Amino acid sequence: MLFFNQVSESNIETLALTQECEPSWQYQLGHCIKDLKSLCEYAALDINKVAFSNDAHRDFQLRVPYAYASRIEKGNYQDPLLLQVLPLAIELEYQPGYSKDPLEEADANHITGLIHKYKNRVLLTLSGACAINCRYCFRRHFPYSENNIGADQWLAIVQYIKSDSSIEEVIFSGGDPLATSDKRLAKMIDELDTIEHLQRLRIHTRLPVVIPKRITQELCSMLKNSRLQCLVVIHANHANEFDYQVEAALAQLKQAQVTVFNQAVLLKDINDNVIAQKALHLASFKAGALPYYLFVLDKVQGAAHFNIPDEQAQKLMHELQCVLPGYLVPKLAREIPARPHKTLLAI
Ligand SMILES: *Cc1c(COP(=O)(O)O)cnc(C)c1O
Ligand code: SF4
């Protein structure tokens, strides 16, 4: 027993040490993998065997943080994490029914950076940047550059929220809202704290998964100290996206009294079977995040090859219900433009 204790203690020390030595999240955000050669070297792939398309890469750049790339299985061309980030020629094929703005968000965008489509909740597109470029993303064509929130826009947003007392919840979204500095977030949260009718602050972010070091002490303190009830919705699609660093990041959020959920997208060849789904929701729960939505694909140009037909998705959910406790079964949903809520697919 003593022997085991010694081993585990020294493991914890090594872990603490590697975390300390790790570059800051800002560095990791800037210095990520942006070309095929680096990706192949890192994931031990033969560059000639990878189905990479330069045109697709030009359309929507390859972008993968090292922390995420380290979880790609070396030498596996079908790795579920690799397939989420690899630009493929098939993305450029025309597919009827797939559009550049499938959610028609351009219409709901009343004031810059704010989308008020659902009652009681406003969504702010805080940052156009993402740490990782997910090939299936419905925001791949979103005009973020027209949606930058500068000081004037922020004033207008605060004014909008103040003037509508039905708004209870503010959702930080993007891009990835945590690509923003803690200093900027702190200023925003301080101001939101003073709006009496607000009750909750929700952050939709993939950063705790792709660069776990983004969960800083400062961030945790500001969420803990906010008057608002805080929620973080992470985004992971496969069990392999969770490792001890992600678990440590989510544990910090929990310590700060933040409620953590995971939302995922149902993706062909990545998580479209009951084994992968079960593993995903168990891994997510183990890390401290409850399953929230499982989205069927938004019909965005370039992502058609990830699509799973509704009937197949529904069948999968039936299977999943048989192998998971009810609290680990996510809601199968889709976003339909102009509806006042997400649309649940009956199962
Ligand atoms: C998804 C979404 C929300 C949040 O919806 P929930 O069902 O509460 O998770 C809010 N506003 C917009 C514009 C959304 O797309
Ligand atoms: S918004 Fe989310 S899904 Fe889309 S590219 Fe960014 S991290 Fe990926």
C-alpha cells in the first residue's frame, strides 16, 4: 500500500509540475497547429496518405491547439478527433439544401453582437475567434468581423438589456467567448451584475476542452463572485476529448460553484453509434459535465458529409436510453430558424 501511495503522490507532483511548465493559454491560442505538415508530424501521419484539401483549408483554415491534438491517436487516419478538424475536398462539393447561414441569424441580429431570438435570454457574440476550427461548424461563414463588440456596441448592448426587464439570462457565445481576456470578461460581468432583472450568466465555450489552461483562477473567481448564477456549457463530441487536464479545468469551475453542461453534435463516422455516444456521456459526467443537447447537424455548406438522417439519430437515441441512466441521456435537438426555441426530435 505504501508503495502505491508513494507512486500516486509523485504522480500528482509531476502533474502539477507539467501544468506549471505549460505555456499560458494565450500562447497556446496563438501557437496552434495551422498547417498539414505540423499536424502530420504531431499525429504521426504520413502526409501523402491524408485526404487534405488546400482549397477547403483556404475556405476555412485548419486550426488545432496542441493540447487537443495530443489526444489524437498517433497514426490513426480515422481518429474521431482528427476527423473533426481536417479540411477535406468533399466540403467544397455543392449540396442542395445546405446554406451559408442555416440559422438565418443575420435576421435576428438587431444590434451588433446581440441575438435576441429566445424569450428571457439574449446571446452575445463576444468574440469571432475560436481556438479550434471545427469543420461542421454552423458559424464557419458567419460575418463576425461585422459583429465586433467595441466600447460603443457594448454600451448599446447594456442599454438593450437594461431596457427589457423580461431578459433573465445573458449567454456569452461566439466564436468562443473565452478567447477574450479575463480583464474584458471581468468588466462585462461587473456591469451585468448591476442589472437587477438579470439572474443567470451562461458561457458557451469549447475552450475548456481544447485548451484546458483557459480556466484560470481569475476566471473562476469572477464567476464565483458574480451575483449571477453561472453556467458553463462546454462542447465535446467524443470521449477521447476528455483527459486529466480537462477534468482538472472542470473541477476548478465546480469549485467556483459553476454548473457545467456538455453539448455535442451528432457527426457521421465520429460519434454516430451507441458505443461512442455512451462513452462520450460517461466521460463527460466523470469530468463533471452533464449532457445537455445532442444536436443534429445544421445544414451549413461544407458539412453535408457529417450528416446523419433524423430517423437514424432517433434510433440511436433509443439504443442510448437502454444503456444509460436517464440523467445521462442528452436531448436530441435541432435549431430551426424563426422558432422561439430549439426543436426537440421526438424519440
Ligand atoms: C441556442 C440559443 C439559445 C439558448 O437556448 P437554450 O435552449 O436555452 O439552450 C439562446 N439564444 C440563441 C440565439 C440560441 O441560438
Ligand atoms: S464556434 Fe464552436 S463548433 Fe464552431 S468552430 Fe468555434 S469551437 Fe468549433
